[in-house]
Amino acid sequence: MKRPNVTSVDVARLAGVSQSAVSRAFSKVPTQSSVSDETRKKILRAADELGYRPNALARSLITQRTRIVGVLFSYLDNPFYANALELICHGLQRQGYHALVFMMPDTLADVEATVSDILQYQVDGLITASVELSSKLCEDCREQGIPVVMLNRVQDNPLLSSVTTDNVGGGRLAAGALVSAGCKRIGLIAGWEGASTSRDREFGFTAELAARGIELFSRAVGHFDLVRTEEATREMFDRPAAARPDGVFVVNDYMAVRAMDVMRFGLGLRIPQDVSVVGFDDTAMADLPTYALTTVRQPVRQMVDSALRLLFERLNQTGVEPEHVILGARLMERESVRNRTP
Amino acid sequence: MKRPNVTSVDVARLAGVSQSAVSRAFSKVPTQSSVSDETRKKILRAADELGYRPNALARSLITQRTRIVGVLFSYLDNPFYANALELICHGLQRQGYHALVFMMPDTLADVEATVSDILQYQVDGLITASVELSSKLCEDCREQGIPVVMLNRVQDNPLLSSVTTDNVGGGRLAAGALVSAGCKRIGLIAGWEGASTSRDREFGFTAELAARGIELFSRAVGHFDLVRTEEATREMFDRPAAARPDGVFVVNDYMAVRAMDVMRFGLGLRIPQDVSVVGFDDTAMADLPTYALTTVRQPVRQMVDSALRLLFERLNQTGVEPEHVILGARLMERESVRNRTP
DNA sequence: AATGAGACAGCATACGTATGCGTAAAATGA
DNA sequence: TCATTTTACGCATACGTATGCTGTCTCATT
């Protein structure tokens, strides 16, 4: 139950070689003076006998690389993010990296502390999802030479790389879908207004409406939160037919599904006969036949792949410029938007 | 862009003190010889000026504690696990610990490699969810003195602690719900048969049926996988009324919701008029009015709290015996089970 | 046979911090 | 004022590994 912690020195002693030999025998990339096959065998046998396992911390202390990547998420309720996290972990593991995962604490002071914690562990890089960093934190990362890749959020700091879907374009698609369906009174339920995703989608949405000569009929804010989404939905739809939208864009599926439930079961509205609904993300829920939510697709796999590519590029060579990847959005048409009735 | 990596020695030089003083100034728990308030101020000022951040790796190398906990999950598709992971991360952070998260790779050989990886990073403890460990791995953990807590899975190895819901009792509740509703032909859709959760729930379910003099009408296996669940559901329900169940227990909500969709939209069955459905977990999805799934509740929060408690107890004192916590299951009655028609 | 190249192994040091021990100064008590 | 305790700080070493350098031995080349 103790921790006898067998070290490379122990292995060396048993194998009758020097500690350096052991180190080299376990080194994946033999640099200069290597080790003969015979002694390597001997060493590996000794190591196996003792149950030796190299200490990654001690190694990192010397090599200055931990092969640990900090991963900072705000929450996992939204399956889009759970999905992304799973893909990120798998991707990192595949490359021999490891994910030190943090969930965003509530207060902003704690955020600083959290990121500071991450940095103390000498992570090689940082991936954030749905999180913004204060400029002080950005500066800290820059000083430590830690590349940062943001998923699903952009920020004007020139240090940060990012991967997003074309949120503005996606917003346009959503508007197009509702207008084409013949909706006249068009509403919008936003997320948290501080989030670039929410803002950009809203911008694209209203821009497209304007381009088609239509004005936004009503607007509410769901804050990416289910309870507040319910309230927002009630506020917007608990009215006589002429006073409520006949089409609504909810800026992500997570909220959209909840909004649909409120409309159907709380207010007795039919979808899409009374109200057409468009979401964003194309989460698994959108494809459930019960919802059949028409939505703007974010290509999660591609997003994660891109994020990892950006990160690895910056891990392997220093001084690579930040890059902003914007992936195309696609409209997934299902049954929550009514067909045009000519 | 380089990594000048300011160290405690640099701070010491600037502050005009020794490196030990710096170390002690940053030590949370002053052990013996402490540092005066005056010099501490001086040191902190110097540290701030240089942007010093203690190197957690070097510290861990000495203290033999990393404050890192390995977290091993098999997948996050099922929101139950996403939820659990979020809670675990928050709980660890709150105690100043950090989660090194791994997702289960596909092949078993990779599992060994993965856990080996985890151990190389000298984690203080290990939490697994919905994962079993080979006896070799258990042995490795024991040798390193690493406490292991399994969430939602039990295993007969005497080293491991575990936290589960009373799956047998939960299975009984499910059976009771269907029988009380007057179901006569009762079916079961299992998960992956190697999983203790699935086996225990099934055992409790059939035991309760037997106790009430009822025999299982039909059985299929969903493997905790959506596609295979669809197939299983079709196989079981795509038959004339008398040849299919009028009540079914699906061993988790994740599969249950999918099964409901297949029944309703693929086969035109009404729930609960044609078929009553009971799930397990009480995921957020079960409470969606669209599904209103009667289900057996697993108290995720309590489960995570217990798991963390078990872990921390074993981190702080050595030699604590393994413990198995079994939390009570509760039936959440909604509308997917029909009322008894007397 | 002499020389050069190459392959292998060991020595020593560095990575950045924590901590036991020794000592000088300051505080305390009589 | 002196003896004694307390406080504050520095010295030196340890944690476990990687790696440049040096030295030895083998083998092929001329």
C-alpha cells in the first residue's frame, strides 16, 4: 500500500547498467548515442520485473513538454459541447496528448484562478469552448508561449486562434428558411448576449430579414438557459394569434427544443402549423422524429478536427501566427418549418 | 514567444532573498520555519513583477502528490454521463484537484495503454464511470497506492470502491410499475450484457416479475447503442398486437427515448395506450413533456458526491478499506405508463 | 599494422521546487 | 545583564528523468 515508486535507477541497478541506459531504452526517439538491442532487452526485462513505469512529471520537467493540453468548457448540459469534448479527448489521446479538463466556475474571479491553475501545470496548449478569456489571461498565455484555440467563440485578441461555424451565414440561412416558408411575423430567441455566437447568428438573421424587406416582429433572450428560455418563450407566444410570431429562430437547438415543448404542451400550439421553428447546431435531439427540428448544422467533427490541427501546428513549431477557421453552415430541413402554401 | 520561464530562483534574486524563502512564501501550509510578513510582501511583489507562477510539476515531484485525478469515461453521448462528468470536474476543482480526462478507446489493448498513460502522470486517484478494469490494471493501481472509485459499475475486485444506484431494486420498481399498470405481455430491452448495471437491473426486473407470477414475454439487447436499440425495438414490436409486449422496460433512458421514437414514428404505436414504457436514469430527456418517460431515478448529484467523498477519504489517509455505496432508486411516474384500467 | 569511423555505455549535470537542519538575530524572562 | 526561547532565513540536498560529452571497444579500410 506504500509507494515504493520504482525508478529508472532501480531498473538500472537490477539490469547492471547506468541510469542513462534505462532512460535511452525508454526513449521513443533515440537521439544520439543509442542503446544496443541486447542491453535494451535486458533493461526491458528488468523494468518489467520491477513494474517500472516512467515518471511523466520528471520527464516533463526536463523536456519542457508535458503533452498535457488544458481544456476549458463552460458546461456540458448542451449535448453539442458534450459531443465536442468527447471528440477532443479522443483526438488528443490519439496523438499521445492528454486532456486536463476544467469546467468554468461561476464567478469571474474564479475563472482567473482556474486558468492560473491550468498554467501552473505547464500545459502545452489550451482549448476553450464557449468561453472568453480576459485580456490579462491572454497575456499570461502569450508570455508562457502557450497556444490557445477557441472553439465556437471568437475574440478580437490577436493571439488567439479560433474555430467557428459561419454564424452570420447560418443566421441568414435561418432567416431564409422562415421567410421562404411564408412566415410573416418573425421572432428571435437569443442566447447570452455576451456570446459572439449568439450575436453573430442574430446579426446574420436580422440582416437577411432586412435584405428581404422584413422587420423583426419580436425578440427575447434565453441566455442559453432552460428556465429562462421557458420564460422567454411564454412571454413571446402566450398571446393571441395575431400578436405572436408565426415563425421563430432560436439560436441553438438546446433552447429550441425546450421552446418547442413550451409551445406545444404549455400553450397548445402546433408546430409547424401555428409556428415554424428553426434551431442551430443540429444536435442529436434535432433529429429525433418527435422534434424533427429544422436547424442550421454545425459540423462538430470538422470543428474539432480543425481545432486540433491548429493546436498541433502551434505545438510543433513555435511562432505560428494565429488563424481563424470558419466552417460553412448548412441548413438541415426537417418538419418544424411549414411548407410554403402558395 | 520564447519561454523564459521565470523560476523561484529569479524571484529570489530580485527580492534579495533565498530560493527557500520564495518557496515558503508560496506554501499554503507553513510547516516549520516560516517567513516574516515583511519579506513575504517583498517576495510577492517581486513575483508579481516577474509574472512568476509556481511550477506544479516540480512541486509534485517532491511532494509526491500531484493533485491530479484520472477520470476515465467510456462515452458522453448519454447525457447521464455528461452530467456526471461536469459534476465531477466541478467537485474536484472545488477541492483544488484537477481532472485528467480520458475517453475509453475502442480496443481492449488500448485500454491498458490508456490507463498506463494515466499512471505515468502520477495521478493521486482514479475515477471511472461505466468502465471495468482488468485485474492487471487493478493490481497496477494497488501497487502505486492509487485509490480507485468506480461510478455506476461494480466489480468483484476487493481493491475498488464503487458508487451505484440500487440497480436490482430499481429493476424491481420498473417491474412493479408495469405490472401495476395492468400490462400482461412484458418485454425488456437490455444494454450491454457485460455491464453490471444492465445485468443487475435485468435481474431485479425479472425477479420481481417472477415474484408476481409473471414470466418475461420477450427480450432484446440494445447494447447501450442507438442503432442497435432501433433494431432491437423493431424486432420486438414489429408484430401483430398479440405477439408484441404491451409494456417494456428499457434499461436506460438514452435507449428508452430512442425506442419510443421507433415505436411511435416507425411503427405507429401509441404510448402508453398500446405500449407502456419504463426507463432508467431520469435524464433530462425523460422529463421532456414529449416523452414524459416514467423512469427509475438515479441521484446523479448524490452519486458524484459520494464518489468524491470516497476518493478524498482515501487520498488523505492511506490504507482505508474499499467501500461500496449503494444509493436508493426512486420511481418517477410520468405518462409513458398507462393508468390501470380496472 | 596503423588509422579512422562508428557504435555503445557511463558520468555529470540540469529541470524547478520543498524541506530538514543549522545559525544568527530578535524577543522574552528573570 | 545574561540565559533562554522563539522567529526568520539560508544552505544543501532530494525528487526522477534526459542529454551533452567523454571514453572505450569493435570493425572495416588502406
